[in-house]
Amino acid sequence: MSNALEIIIITPDQEAIGATAEVLNVRTPYGAYGIMANHSPLFLALSDGAISLIEGGRTATFEIKGAFLRSVANNKIEIICQSCCKN
């Protein structure tokens, strides 16, 4: 089993990010989630604000707005949002 997540963040204008990460941290109206490889499938409404991708001890942070997350088999995660910018 792979330990990497394939993450795609899509905005109305473009695919903003195509990245891999060991851990994806997001916030929802019900609390925070840390998603790792081989997680069960999810569909979440995300809170506006920061998400972080952790890979090899490095963290990349992005500000998102109006977002939903969908994880599917084979460690693929899609985040569909109104806007996304790297911090």
C-alpha cells in the first residue's frame, strides 16, 4: 500500500494544485480532520480557511473558500472550491 495521497484542488478557473502528500489537514464545520493514505472514502464540506499538505517533513499551506472534499479509492482526493491561493 502506498503512503502518499494524490491531491487535486480544482477552482472554477483552473486546476490550482496537483500534489502528493503524506497527510492532508482540513477543517469542517464539525472539527478538524487529518487524512492519511488508505483512509476510507469521504465526502466533506470544508470550512473556509487554511488546509495543509505535509510531505517529507515539509508543510505547504493553502487558503480555500467555498470547498468540498471527496476522497475515492487508491488514495485520490479532490477538493473543489471557489478560490484557492498558496500561503
